[in-house]
Amino acid sequence: MATKTANAAPALSFPRPIFAALSPHPFLQAHLSSQGQAKPPRANGRTAADFRTPSIKTGALTHCHGSAVVRVGGTSVVCGVRGEILRGEDVQTADVEVSAGNGEGDDTAEISGLRLLVPNVELSTGSTPLHIPGNAPSGYAQTLVTRLRSLLLSTRLIRARDLRILYTPPGVADEMEEEDSVPEVEIKGYWVLYIDTVFISLDGNALDAAWIAILAALASTRLPKAYFDEELEIVVCSDTPSEAQKLELRGLPIPSTFAVFEGQFEQEGEEYDGEESWVLNDPDAFEESVCREMVCVVVDGSEGMNKMAVKRIEKSGGGVVGKDIMKVLVKRSAERWQIVQGVLKEVE
Amino acid sequence: MPREAEISVNEREFILKALQESVRLDGRALDAFRPLELTFGDEYGVADVKLGRTRVIARISCEVTAPLPERKFDGIFQIITEFSPMASPAFEVGRPTDAEIILSRILEKAIRRSNALDTESLCIIAGSKCFALRADVHIVDHDGGLIDASCIAVMAALQHFRRPDVLVEGEKATILSVREREPIPLSILHQPLCVTFSYFEDGERFLVDANMAEEQVRQAEVIITMNRHGEVCQIAKYGGATVDPLALLNCNTIALQKVKELSKFIQQKLEEDVKKKDKGGLMAELSAENAR
Amino acid sequence: MAPEASLSHLHRADGSATYIHNGYCIIGAVNGPIEVMRRDEMPEEATIEVNVRPAAGVGSPKERHLETLLHSTLRSIILTRNIPRTLVQITLQVRSLPEEDGTSGVNTSLTLLPHLLNTALLALLSASIPLRTILTSLLIALPTPTPKMKQPVPILSPTSTELFRTQPIASLHVFAFSADRKLLLSESEGTFKYAEWEEAYEMAEEVCCRDQGGVGLGGGEGMEVDGEEASANLEEWLRGVVRRKVEVEQRWRSAT
């Protein structure tokens, strides 16, 4: 790699890291537009359409109900899922219509209204030079939390059914059976899932890494059996691990992030011709700092590859990606889905 | 962060000279308010106050929460004033200026601590459920007189607001939505309003409702809060030139007169709004019956 | 329903706009170019600061996310290199939301986003900040197919009542286009196919950007007669708003 850069500017050249630090934009442009290769590599050695393959380990934390460590290149994330019980009497019934039904209906209102999923993101000290430790959560972290939260809700990943703590009063149930055979089920409480993700190191593409960690952690989550004790009149948890329940996730949405690198034009007024731009898969921190336009596509192929559904498209920051490029990106995301899904399967 | 543009020496001299001759730059009398406009939104509890070029929007919102453990029988009421760079680039988000702190303190003393709102009426079930009411004050345009304008906006919005009705059966409380039951007005005990007096010439001369330029030139300010029955709710004087104690009595008389005018104005606007809303409501009801 | 807009009505801000559409009312103010804090100063371009303030309460992560989206979108249209080492400060105050906003069961950031973008642009125009291009933005909702309607009709700029009635919504899309028909922002959520996204894209493009053929004066003059014609096309509408503002400002000049 280093020799290649030296070839491009032979005599008066800087060492590679200094070139990158001094003029990051021309540095990346020099890489991407280097002649003679079919697929010129990026500064990190990958080609434009290469993703970093994640490596996942679940069950890393002992005091959580589910956890996972995910590494995607230089980005490492730990995610822990902890369930806490929201007592039935603390539920503000004004907020949401609660039905104890077991149906598959739309339960987003229940989950979002009662705030049963609480994601949080923390950038630990030293994870990235851009983050100053000891400050309030930065705009970056808050944006990330919002995106993760809305992804959790809009993909309807978690079933409200798995979070309800139900109770069937014994006496009433017998009477009811005679009348219309529907036992009166009461909701005595809910599991609230606190989903904390901590970035140990951040080298670009925070969302993908965090989301894969959350998926793996949720898939490994075992919530203890909780039931209403009539004598104590409180919700208690069973101590036997064999009774613990898995969460049944709906589908497997996986995001892919792309950064769009625009070639620099010499003067401001000069409009660039639109060809001098590259779409980079899975950008690292250096590329993120140079690129302005970001695209994120979330796809879910768990219903079969030919029924690949798009769950979310986010794109902002520039005008390079139109519908034609987007088509390519959706396709690339589908390929990425297969790879990540494979890795997630292996872990389970 | 840019600082507030300071008034030029010439301008300062000009305003002071004119005041010596009892002339204000905008031609008002020394004890006159700027033209006041008050409009209400389509929703309940939004008041948009324009006082000359100053514009303040107050919005009341409410939700159900558990009351504070030490005040089991009271609801929660808080007033939030956060300046935004919209009113002036000198205001920075998350870093309150002195003006912002003084404004929120005065509103706190004038409205909250004078018990203008009956917080006990916000209680639903003692110790477990109550309404938490919040008044957000948005400063949209700033040309002086923020305290007076904000106070008018909050009081008008409180009187305009309707909270949802509740049905209490034993330990269970059901909040009835607007569609189920007509929401009910808050119980307002009295209507405190602020009048700010600005002092010039070492406390010899005062103005009512100074605008931005006059505020920058003044030597002292006295803020008097009163309701229309002449009960003083709070008086504040933050440093500056000394003021003759007897002059304060004079201020009180003027404040009472101003507060009476303002109260009447707010009442009149509220009634107009009720008429406007009621007309629509009746019409809707009638048309529904006809359809049947 | 065409959006209503008034420009430059605030006295303190360098530029301001109020935008009312479908029950949303947003006040936008722009200060700039002004002095920038040393920490944020950039040697070759202007710093952009976006503040989104909710109608009730203080800013939450949701507002931070909207600010990030607005920031990256506006940064691509403001000619930041023309005004280096300065600050462009954009404040957007949500004044009112439609009553059903919270109850329609959809992501409220998406329903608010196009209105914020349009307001921000109007305020930037009013403050005469140098822009590379203009932008227009709108929301499209795709209802879930039902046995009766296999091919549901997408709803353009749905009101919150419409969203409430057509539940469940399969997907929501926000698009923002520049004047040269480039896609500046796209935020989509729900479950959909690429083909559906493309269809929504084309519908949005049609409404946001005006016909490329009729760039001449002909298209513009017809719209002066009444505001309704402009409502069909957002760019025509935007041009109408700015034209009216300029006409008011130049009334003395044109009268003499």
C-alpha cells in the first residue's frame, strides 16, 4: 500500500500518515482514483464494495439477561440486555390501551407507550479521539440512540407478548369457563428491557456494529419466569434457569451503512460532473470524517431471499445517491444481510 | 458566541436627552404600554403575546404522574423559560444568561409561589396520581419587556387551557380523552401580572414598559407583580440606582391601574375566543343532529 | 392544501419564516453570518448550527437526531466556503402540532421532518445566506395492502387525520429534492420493497420539482393569479412565496 502512494507522487512525497493527516480528502481521492487497477483499494485496503465481517461472541457479561460483544474491524461494542419489572399498578393506563390478548396484532403502541425498550449508547473514554470524556452525551450519541430506538420500534423486533407478566385468578377462571370459556387474564406487570451498548473502540460505522450487538444480545436473552404470587401479592421471579424464557424476535433486520465520497473540484463555482464520486461500504472513522453523504439501508431477508424486505432507508448530506445508485445499494445490503445472518446463526 | 450589540454612545445620549424633556423615541407617554396583541391557537393553552416588537408564546401541557412524595395532595406545576438564539444570537442553548435567570425567578415568584394556580385541584388520587402541568415560555422576538410579556402570556395560557377530565373509582383513575368528555378549565385563584418600571436620572424619572434600547440605557428597574384587587404578589429590584421609598408607593398605584387594564384586556380576549370556539362547537353539534 | 408561509416577520433575527401546513406551525429564524466560537471555527468554511425546539418540553434525543439530519442536509446546500470562519445559526421552534400527532401510531420525527426542512430553507432565503440550490421536501405514506385494495394508493403529504384513518401504514417516506432534481435526503421506515420506494420517489420528485421543460417565465406567471395553482408543485409554491416577498420589498422601486 505504502509503495503505491509513493509511486503516485515520487519525489516530494510525505510519508503516508502525514499525507493522510494533512490533506485527508486528496489522500482518499488519490487512492480511489489510482489508475491501472480494476478495483482500486481504499486507504484501509478494502475495495469500495467490501464490508468488514463482524465477529460476535454472546454471553460475555454475567450479570445481564443477555449480552454480546461484536467486533467489526476496529469498532468493538459490548451490548448488555437487562430486564426489570414494571409493576402493573405503576402503569399509567391513560397512556395506552392495554389488552391481555395473545394476538399478533400491532403491539408497537404498547411497547413505545409504556417505554418497554430503553436503548442507551455510551462512548467509553478513549474509544474515539473525537469524544471528550466526562461530558454529557454528545449529539452523536443521542442521534445514535434515537436511530436505534426507532429501528427497534419500527421493525417491531420484540413482541409485547414476551414482555407481559400475566396472571389468571384461579377462582374466577373456573366460573368464567362455564359462561364463555374465556379466562380473565390480568396483566400484573411488564418486563422493561434496558439495552445498553458501550463502545470500547469506535472506528466508523457505529450503527451497524451497535445494531448487530443488540440483535445478538437479544437473541441470547433469557428472561427468568416471572409470576404473580397471590399470597405475597407481588410479582416474583423463579430461580430455576430451566424455566427462563427466550425472546422470540420478529425477523432479522440488518443495516448496512455507506459513505459517499465526492471528488474534490478545484473551485467552488465549478460544478463537479457527478462521475467523480465513490460509494464506500462500511466506512471506517477516517472515511466518515471525509465523507459528507451517508446512506443506511436496513433489509430483512428472513422471509426468504426473494422476499427481501427493506425496513428503512436513511440518506442525507448530499445529492449523489439517486434512485439508480440506491438500487445498487439495496442489492449490496441484501448480500451483506446473508453474510451477517450467517455469522449470527453460528453464534446461536 | 457573539455578544449583544451594545447601544452606541450617540444613541444613549439621544434617548437620555429626550427623556429629560419627557419624550420617548416611539412617542409614547412615560407611563404607557406598547400596543398589546393577544391571540390564542386552535389548541387549548397556547397564548401568543405581542407587546410592540416583543413576541412571547406560552404553551401549557399536562400529563399524569405520581406526585412528589413530600406533597402528596398537590399536583405539579412548573414554568420553563429557555431562551433560544431566535430572540437574540447572544442567547446560547444550555447556558442561561442573567436575563433568563431573572425572568424565570420572577415568574416563579409571581405565578407559582403566589398560588395563582390551585395545585391541589390537580391531584387525582392522593399520593399516587396527579396532573403535572408545565408552562413552556418561548421567546420568539426580543425587544425588551420580556418579564411583563411572559407573565401575560403564561396567565392567559393558563386561563385558556383545559385539562382532560378524570373518572375516579376507588383506587382506579381513568383519564377521559377529549373525545369522550369535554375537558375542564383549571382553577385559577387570582391573576398576577407584572409591570416593570425603569429608572433614569438617578432614580428621578421612571418609565413603564421600556423597550430594548431604553432597557440598555436605564439605571435601575423595579418589577411589581399585582393582581387586579391590588394585592401585591412580589416586588423585585435588582441593584442599580437607588429609588425613593415613597416613589415605590406611586409605582404601586400606577401598577394597579395597568394591571386592571391588562386583566380586562385578557378577559375580553378570552371571552372572544370562547365565543369563537363555542360557535364552531354548537354548529358541529347541530349538524350532527341534523344528519341523524 | 398549500402550505402557508410568511417571511422576515421577526425583528431581531437576520432572517425568519413561519410555515403552516396540515396543522403544523413552525417558526424558523436564521442568524448569520455571525461570529463563531473559537472551538467551532473552521478555517475554510462556515459552521452551521441547528437548534430544533419542541412545542412542549426541552430538547430530547429525538430533537438531536432531527438536528443532525437538518445539519447534514443544509450543509450540502449552503455555500459554506463563501463565508468561512463564520457561523450560520438556524433555530426552529415548533409552535403547534396537529392534535392527532401522537395518536396516529407513526414515527413523529418523520412527520415533522419535511416541515422543518421547508421552514429552514425559507428562513435561510429570508436571511440571504448564499445557497447552492433550494430544496423542497415532503412526506409520503404507503398504506398496508388489504384484500380489497391490493395496490394501495400512496398518500402525498398526508394530514395526521389521514394517517390515523388509514392505519396500519406500511411505510412512511420523507424525500427532499434540490432544484436540479437531486435527492438530498431520504428517510424511509416501515416494510417495503425497492420498487415501492422507487414509486414513492418518482411521485415525490414530481411534486417537489417543477417541470424541467417549463423553466421559462411562462410557468411562473400563471401562478401569480392565485395561490392554488402553486399548491400542486412545491417548487412553484416556493418561488411564489419568494416572489411575493421580493415584490413587497421592491414596491417603492417598482412604483416609481
